[in-house]
Amino acid sequence: MMRPCSLFSRPALALALAAGLALPALAQDETEAGPPALPFTYLMFEAAVPHVDMPACPVDLAREGVFCRVALLNDEFHIFVFSEEGDQPLVGFESYDAELMTGLFD
């Protein structure tokens, strides 16, 4: 017995259905924004991130009106730079490989 001819094979039909289901998401207005981003303040950072105060920022992050804190995670030093103004928002961030410290404590 012959099966009726079909325009779509099963994989093609599945792909077409998946694309059809995705269309409403793609059709959303791109100008719609989610909720406004919150600034990451030093108060939030200090409460949530284990860190060490730095007496001075690294040379490549140092500038007037900022202070730095360092956290060690995943074999990297993560330097967080905060403004001294207002709510002290995060204004810079840089990660450095912990291998930079090799030999320093020998």
C-alpha cells in the first residue's frame, strides 16, 4: 500500500513548527526594554562579595575619585573600581591571571 505524498518530511515538519513557534518572540518590538538596570554599588558589593581592600588601584585602573577592591576567584584576581561619589557605583572592572603572582611570595 502506498503512503500519500507529503510536502514535509518529519525533520522538516519539526523545523517548520519550531520556527513557527519562535515567530511571536521574534515579532516583539525591539524597542521594548526590560526593567531598568540597577547600578552595582559598593554597599551591594561589600555585602555580597568576599574581597580585600586595596591601598591603591593598579596603575592601569587608577584615576582621581575612585577606589579599588580585589576578589580572588577561579585563579584570577578581579579588581572592582568604584566611584567615591554618591552611592559609589561600580565604574570599572578588570581581571588578571593569578599566575602574575608567581614568585612574588618565594
